Amino acid sequence: MLDRSTAAWLALILGLLLTAVLWRYVDAHLEERTRDRFATHATLARDNLLSRVQAYEQVLHGGAALFAASDHVGRSEWAAYVAALHLERSLPGIQGTGFTVMLLPAQLEAHVAAVRAEGFPDYTVHPPGYRDRYSSIVYLEPFDGRNRRAFGYDMYSEPVRREAMERARDTGTAALSGRVTLVQEFGTEVQPGFLIYLPVYAKAMPVASVEQRRAALLGYVYAPFRAYDMMQAIFRDDLRDADIELHDLHESPQTLLYASAERNAAAHYVVTHAVEVAGREWVVRFSSTPAFEADHASAEPALILYGGSALSLMLFAVMHSNARHRRRMRAAASHLAHSRDEFRTLVENVPGVVFRCQIEPPWRVMHISRGITALTGATPEDFMSGRLSFGDFILHEDVPTIVAAIESARISHTNYEVEYRMRGRDRRVHWVSERGRVAVDADDEPLRLDGVIIDITERKAAEEAIRNLAFVDTLTQLPNRRFLLDRLRQGLANARRHGRHGALLFIDIDHFKRVNDTYGHEAGDQLLCEIAARLRQVVREGDTVARLGGDEFVVMLEDLGDATAEAGEKAALIAGNILAALNEPYAIGAVRHHSTPSIGIACFDGGEQRAEELLRRADEAMYRAKAGGRNRLETLNAS
């Protein structure tokens, strides 16, 4: 048997060794956890940057859709479109949203004259000089003092901008430029800048190949950005914990777009991300700040080292091994509980909902942050107790999409990202974006899901508003040709299904060109808006009034009766009311103007008619009305 002295020395040596191992383990564990927290923080900030830039790209896609949906986008229409987006609230940091037109040398003089005629007598395309190809910024909102400096600027003349414009033109997608100094910059607060371009092509020309896209190019919708203003708006919530640098292509003083502070060579944690934005690569460098390092510094390793040594000395002195062992276990349990509480605090401060759940529907929850209450109205305790699961709130038709995304990520060992809808206890439906990963064991068997859920309801609503612009005439706010044809196909289908007749009224304003020639296009627009208002008032509730373009309007009448004769009589009665309403004088400024319509009527019963054929028949009837003396009705029956 060992004597007490040897046993005491052995106990001391063992105690000191265990203390050193535990100290090293806790120190390394805390360091790794803090590094992971900073890496997660950097990843979330990077994703926020990408999300914001994608939102800016959606604005440009909306602008391109406006050109695609309209026969002509004027200065006022562009200003109204940009104002309706409320970018100063929804997407702060954008310098402007504009349109630049491409010009050949032979078109330059006429273009300058046309813009000057709009009320800009000093307008010119600059910089001066002969070039094989010109561009000119003709629309840029908000049209304030800073943005006016860019009015008429030829961005195609500058190599960095031209490279991005040519890349957008050839690919048909958004293209980000390299670092430039914006024309809007002046004075002492000059910032680096960059631009995003999206090409606008002629609607009637093919764009399947690079050559076709080059031939069809009309211009670009684009957005200029002052880098510091934009990045401050994006990263304002991240700057306490991280110093952020943004470079174009690679890190160097010449490529620096943004730096939140002077580079700290002593930063303990540094994370660098290469991100692709609109076909060009940015490098984002995140360095920990003294505030972050101070917040996550811990005295626990030192406490463990000195406390364990003291316990070993006490053990050596009194030989109460078991008591000292239990004390160390209680200290370790306290440390683990403290670590758990710190982790919970971090999770609760992450935007959105952080969760851990089972991999199969209905996705019962193991852990979830308190953000879930805002989405569902249920508390985290309701989920973790097993009373509720994610499946109780996800719309049934979206479940297959979620299952497929998770299974694909499991097979490929990658993160998954999926968008779906959740209905809360208040019956409100939220669109959410879920990003997560399948955790597996050593045998590659799935264990659970870990991820984050973000509420994207507002973003979805903005996207829906932009899509709706393609179906509305921007001048009169009536449905346009695309909407009418879709509505007409539905009407024909309903007529076939229920045996009810309807009619299509094609309305053309007689001698409308004289209004524009006599009083100007603004007066012509005012007249068209008044005609649209009268048409809405005189037709029945449920009838469809649309503007095809120019001075042509169409009214679709449904449910006019079971027989062709009855439908024709009712259609003629309504058309007569329209004729009378449109014959009333119009007040155009200080002038009272008299205008008349020619109306063609085509009845339908749903038979074998196509929407385009029915529209053609109504158009032909209208031309017969014009040929018969104008200001009258003409009905054309099916042949």
C-alpha cells in the first residue's frame, strides 16, 4: 500500500494535471465559440448585403417591366413609378433610379432638340466630342440638385461604366460596374461609387442571341450608388461588433469601396467573404472591434486554472478527494449553464426565428427562439413542450416544397433555402424564408434540422406590386391590352360553360389627333383620363373597361342574356349610353371641347371564338362606324 505522503503527492499531481487539461479545454472552447459567433455575425451581415443588392435589382427589373408593358414611358410616368416605390423608406442608400438611352451619331442632334423642347433649354450630351456610340441619362429620380449633375451624361464614354453596360447588354441580365466616381459628386465629400445596369430592348425585336440583343438595345434602367451612403444604411446595425471593408475584385487601396473604420491590425477575429453581385465579385472583410472582443472576453479559464490549482492543494492538504471532485463538477455544471444562457441570449438577438427541430413533418421542435411568437402567436414553450409543431402553422400546399428542399440538401450535404407561407393564430398569412442545414451523425444519418426563419411578407408584397404594373395603363389606370385579353378569354369560357351571351364594344375617339395638335399632348392625356372616368361611370358594375393604347378603348359586357338578339339589344343600349356620355363637352383647361366616339359592337356566345378574333371583329365594326360618318354605333355579327 502507498503511504499517505505518496498518496497525497499523487493526488496533488493528478489534481494539477486535471486542472490544466480543463483550463486548456475551456479556453479553447470559449475561443472557438467566440470565433463561431463572429463568423455567424459576418455571414448574416454578408447575407444582408446580398439581400439588399437583390432588392435593388428587383427595382430595376420593375423599371424594365414598365418599359416592356408600355408603348411609351415618358418623364412623368418614370417619376410616378419611382415615387410609388417609396425607396427612401423601403431601400435607403440608393442614390437614384434612372434610364439612359443609347444613340447613334445621326440621332444625336434630334435627340438633344427633343429634350430641350421638353423644357430643358440647356440640355446637352456630355462630355462633348465625336464617338461611334452615345448614351445619355434622360430620366433620373429623385431629380434633385445632386442628380441633375448627371442629366445628359454619356456613361458609355467612360471605360469602367462601358464594360458593365456591354456586359448587361450581351447577357440580358443586371451588371455591376467597377469602382467609379459618380458625376453627382462635388465639393469635399466625394465618395467612391458604383452602378448597376439592366438592359431595355425593343419589344418587337428578338433577343435570343448576343447579336440580336445588341441590335435590339434601346437603353438601360440603372441605379447609381454612393458606396459609403449605401453601406452605412446596410451595415448600421453591425458596426459595433465589426469593422467592415468592401473591395471591388480584390483587396487593395485602389479597389476600396467602403471602410467603416481604419484597419485594426490587432483585430483578433477576421472573416473575409467573396460575394458575387450582378456578375462582378466583391470582397467583404469583417474585423472584430474592441467592443466585440470585450463583450466576449471571459475570466472563466483563469478562474478554472487558479481554482483548480487551489482545489488540488486543498486535496493534497486534507485528502478529501471525493468532496473536491464534487465541487469541481458543480463548478463545471455552473459554467455549462452560464454558457447555455449566453448562447440563448445570442440566439434571441439574431433577426428572425432560430430553431432546431426534427427532420420529418410535422417538424416537432427541440429548440426555438422567441421570434416565433410574432409569426404564429404561439410561445416557444408551446412548441418545445410538444403541444405544437411547425406543421400546425404551415399552409398544407407548401409542405411538399419544404420536404423537397430539405431532402435535396440532405443528399448534397449543403444548406437549403426555401420560401413558404405560415398562418398564425390571428389567421394572418406570412411569407417566410427558411435557411438551414441537416445535421448528421458519424454514420451520415440525419439527426435534426438547424436553421433560421425570416419574415419576408413585405418583400413579397413589393414584388407583387411591381408585377401588377405590367397589367395597368399608367395614364388612365385602366386595365391594358394584356389584362383585357386574359379577361376576355375567361369571359368566353364562362359563356361556353353557362350559355350566356356577351358583347365587346370597341371605342375610338374621332379626330383625336386634332386635340394633340391644337392643345398639346398634355391636353390630350387629360381628355383620355376624362373619357376613362366617364366609361367607368356609365357601364355596369362587373363590366370591364380597358385602354388598348392611344385613343382606343374596349368595354367587355357579360351576362347579357340567353339569346343573341337579346344580347345585341342590351349591348346597343349600353353603347348608346356611352355614346351620349362621351358627346358631353369636356373642359380642357380654359377651353370647352366637344369630342365624339365611333363604337363597334361584336356579340359573342363562347362558341369557337378566340379572344383575338372577337377583338378583330369589334375593331372592324368600329371602322364601319367611322366609314358611316363617325359618332355612331355599328354592330358586326359573327359570320
